[in-house]
Amino acid sequence: MIERFMYMNELRMIENELVPVYETSTGEKVVYGSELHKVLGAKSKFADWVKNRLNDCDAVENVDYEASKILEASGQTKIEYILKLDTAKEMAMLQRNEKGKQVRRYFINVEKKYNEIKRMKFEEQDIFTQVFGKRRGEEEIFANWGGTVLLPPPKKTWYERNQNNIKTICKMYDWNRKFLYHKILTELGTRYDLNEAKRIYARENGFLPYYATDIIEYFPQLQKTANKYIDYLLEG
């Protein structure tokens, strides 16, 4: 169901090179039917064209698109169609002209772009999945931390201060950075409850750590332990 679209003013424009592409609050990529109709240069009236095209591609209402009644500046109401990107791609292809091909390629490129962004975000999150798969009992949370008082972050991040050592270790052991981060977080996980560290970070910042190493940066105790482990690896 596309009930999650709710109101058109909740959509955020993310691309506007050829046909405006919008994103819902849940990350769904959508297109306004009227804007697609205009760019494609369809000769038939919008109301007729959109119904015919949706019928041609067997689109299902509230699954592949949503029809919404909106109020225009003139005070008149009209029916707008909010199309999922896959549906908009198929409708462009069915136009069977060069503009339709161009629009379809544009949608494919938009899809590739945001899939790559999503992949890059989740690459670091994969490390969390590996390391945070199990958490110890509540009685072990931060057993050796002596409290959770946080110090102001230094001017340089933990990664910036250690990037030369990180490069050296990766070269020494023929590792990539992702694997080294996994090793560091696994070592920290034997001493501290990283799940709880992530929750504290989220509670105090209002969002989850973007990178796996953000929790190292946030907690001085983790920085100290991570630095010791890096020194150990450098000793060979």
C-alpha cells in the first residue's frame, strides 16, 4: 500500500534534471503523473493519458500509484497521480518515442545513484551487524568504564589521528580498512558492551552512529583501548 505517501507536501524533491523525482518519508522514490505527462509531451489530455498508461502497465492503485485530490492555487481541485518510480519508468517506455526512452534512462540513472548511496551507507552498518549480533547481560554493561561521563571531542577525529597507523597496518597484514575496523570493534566487544554504547550515542545525539567508528570517537575509554590494540598490531 502507498498509504504512507499521505500528503503531497510531505514529499521532498531529490532530483530535477529532467522530470522532478521526490522521496517519501520512508525513502520511496516517486513522480507526479502530471509532471511526467508534461515532459513526455503527450498530446492527449492528462486525465485520459494517465488512466490509459496505468491500465497498459497493469498498475494497481495504492500499490503502484496513489490518486490524490489536491487544491490548486486557483481554488479548483484536481486529481493528481503519485507514481512509484518503477511505474513511471514503464509509463515512459510505453510512450514509444525518443523522449520516452530518454526519460526512462533518466529514471534508471536516478535509481542507480540512490541505490549506490544506500549501499555505501550500509557497508559500514554491516560491521555493526557483525559486531553487535550478540550483547551480554545488562549486569555487564560498561563494567570497566567507571561511568559514562563524556569528554569534549578533540579537534582531530580518532580516525584522523590514526589514519597513518591504519594505512601501515593494512599494508603490513594485507587487510582492507573494513576488515581492520571489524577487528578493532571485535576487540572492543570483548571488553565493553558496544550495543549499549550505540544506544547511549543515539540517546544523547538523537540519531544512530553513521559510521561504525563513530562510537570509538564518542567514548574516550573506547579510544584508549582501540589505540592500545593499534599499537599491538604495529608491533607485529
